[in-house]
Amino acid sequence: MTTTSRAGDSLKQIIQMSEQVGEMITHIATAATEQSSATEEINTNMDQIAKLVKESADGARESAKACQGLSGLALDLQKLVSNFRIEDGSGGSQDFRSASARARRSPPPGDRHGIRTMENIDKPPFSATSAHLGEPSRPLRLNIF
């Protein structure tokens, strides 16, 4: 009987250990499924990041292209504006660039640094008078050469 009881106890231990091993295998399978799901989610996120990086690079290229176009337009405008001359009524004239540069350095009273105030709200942002040139106000004539 001792041998039989030992054999029974051994079988009980084997069954108990088999159940523990089965539980461990179930935990391993669950963890593997979760890991696989997380890996798929990471892959999806990486694909989205790659797509956003490509779109951002495309946008940056388009912005650079637009800036180059805008720079060309600014140069063309500068060339056109350099053909303007301002006649100050006394027979003298000056090119538009130097007159507008002086106007930016000394804005007329009430128009501090191009800011619209209640005092000058009815006036256009740039009135064609010699006051913008730092001289007493008199009408100017704009000639295009």
C-alpha cells in the first residue's frame, strides 16, 4: 500500500504541476497575442508618421518654391518702382525709393510707425504729400518714366 499511495501522491503532484504548466502556457499565449497586437499598432503608427513626414517635406518644398517665386516678384516690383519719380512742385524730383525710405523714417504727425490712430483714421494709409518727405505739406505729382 505504501507503494500505491506513493504512486497516487505522485500522480496528484504530476496533475497539479500539469495544471500549473497549462496555466503558464495560457499566460504565454495571451502575452504573445497582446504583443502581436501592440506590434501591429506600432507598425500602423510608423506608417502614419512616415506619411506625415512625406507630406511635411512636400509642403516644405512647395513653400520654398513659393518663396522663390515671391522673391522674383519682389525683385520685379522693385525694378518697376525704381522707374517712379516724385516731383515736389518746385521743379525738382527724386526717385521713389529714396522718397519712400525717408517717409518710413519720419512718418507724419499722428501716424506713428504706420499705426492707424483715431486722429488719422479718415486719411489713406499713404497720402501723396510732401509731408511724408519731411517737408511742409504740398501736393506731389508722380511721374512714371
